[in-house]
Amino acid sequence: MSFGIDVSHHEGTIDWNQVKNDPNQVNFMITKVTEGSEQGTNYVDPTFQYNINGANNVGILTGAYHFFRAISVNDAKQEAAFFIKNLQSVTLTAPVFVDVEVNDRNLDPDTLTDAVNAFLTELKNAGYTSTGVYSNLYFFQNSLNPSRLQNTLLWVARYNTRGPGMDCDIWQYTDTGSVQGINGNVDCNIAYVDLNINNNNNGPNSSFIGVATIAGDNVNVRDQPSTSGNVIGTLHRNESYKVFYEQNGWLNLGGNEFIYYDPSYICYCNYIGVATITGDNVNLRDQPSTSGNVIRTLHHNESYKVYYEQNGWLNLGGNQFIYYDSSYINYELLSSCSDC
């Protein structure tokens, strides 16, 4: 177990050196980054970069959260894009979370859970594969369906001494805690798992080999590449996931998450993006280096599948490489597969 805090602009300017020296031994902090979407609330917490950089500088694990206001899957995707855009400016060492504690349209639990899952999918597709969902115990039990949330950490707020009240990975046990370096009260938490994403090889720089889009309903996710593995979740039509490797007909979606590849209900693209030539006479070489032989030249408006990246070079299949320069190549990573 480890002790940590979650913060936002409400805590004012935090002295992270003092926090590091607090007798409670603060192991992690999770800071608010955004709320809503650019099309909606459009709120960016003004202290998030300061808090993340300050905590990183003193060796405290740094996570981030987004306050969720979406009322549909499309809204959720817009909110995720807003969150991800702002995360690009910082380096995190702990998971990213979505804070779900309002339901303005009184959505039923499955509909709201679908929207939360869509948000989590966008995070994973952006490389943030260590994720979590925060809410209070009542909201988890009455407004969400925790059993349908994608394989993700559960962070539960319940303010008493009897425990979180449900199985979870982090328990926020008070909002009136005290930590030196912070003026006033602060939320305090106990983590039952290791939140260091570097220890879990599970961070925003994870590589992937393709994208799977679900074309059926209730596709089982198992904890090993076998039908004898435990079912740890189900995936639904039109959801898309990065694939990190293949094993005996199974696709790994990150960590211990596997789905069996059957083209009747999974559309799988075994490449990561598309490069469109916007210049002329772009050299295609037989190795990822300017010392490689020029095989031929590529021309304006031609498009090619990209299978992997290597030191600034894009592999177009086999031993074919082009150097990525945005002045003459438009390169877009896949977010879904539509090849079926």
C-alpha cells in the first residue's frame, strides 16, 4: 500500500519540496488537468503543469485526471481528445483517470458506462494504457456498471473508517487531510497497487502493431491468450483498440488483455497508420538510413500503409522505408480499422 494525494487549483500554489518531506511519505499525486471538451466546458486547470513538474522534480509519482461531463459516446471522444491534447505537455509516471460523478441527463448505468468506456478507449489508442475511473461509492453502485468498465483501475471515494465499500485499487478516504506544503485541506488516498507505470511497462510510449475494431457484440476479453483464460470484460460494436502483438491467433490489447481474432466479428488492420505523399520524388530506401539504397521514388498524393516506426523512419512493408518529414509527408496514425 502507498499514500497519495489528489490536487487541483483549489489547493493553490503547492510547495512540493515540503510535500516530499511530509511524515506521511507521499508516494503519488494525481492532479486535475481538464474538464469537459473544447466544444463544451473547455476548462483547463491552470496549476496542472506546475503540479506535475514540481512533483516529478522531487520524485513523487505523477498521475492526471479529467472531470467527465459527457452525455454520449461522441461527447466522450471529444472530451478524451481535449484531455490528451493537454497531456502532451507533461511527463507522467502514474496512470491517467476519468472522474465520473455527474449525470446531468440521468442516463441509465449502461449508457453512461458506454460513454466512459469510449473515453478510456481513446486514452488507450493514444498510448495511455494505464487508466482508471474515479467516483464515489454511491455513484459507482447506482449510476455506473463497474463490471462493464474496461480493464481499468477503480478509484473510490468513501469518507469513513470502515473502508471503501467495494473492491477497488485506490481508496480516497478523506477530503479533509493535512499535508505539509499545502495550505488547507487536501484529499488523501491509499493505493493498493503499484501506480508506477514504468514498473508496469505501461506508459504513453508503448508501441503497437495494428488496430482492431469490433464488428460484433459482446466480444470476450480474456486474461490470457486461451479460451481457458478468465473473461475480464466484453467489447462492443464499433469500439476500437490498439493491438500490441499477436499470439497464436489472439490479439493483445495491452497488459493481460486478449481477444481472439475472428474476422466475422473483428476488423483487424495489421498496420499502424497511413502516409500520404504531399511532395514529389520522395526516396524509398531499403533500410532506415540515408545510406540505404534508393529502391524507387514516391509521388504526390500516393498513400501507403505504415507498419512501424524506427528512428524517424516509416516502414512501408518488408525492407521499404521513407524518412518522415511533415513538409512532404502527411502521416496519420490509425484510430479505427475500416478495411473489412
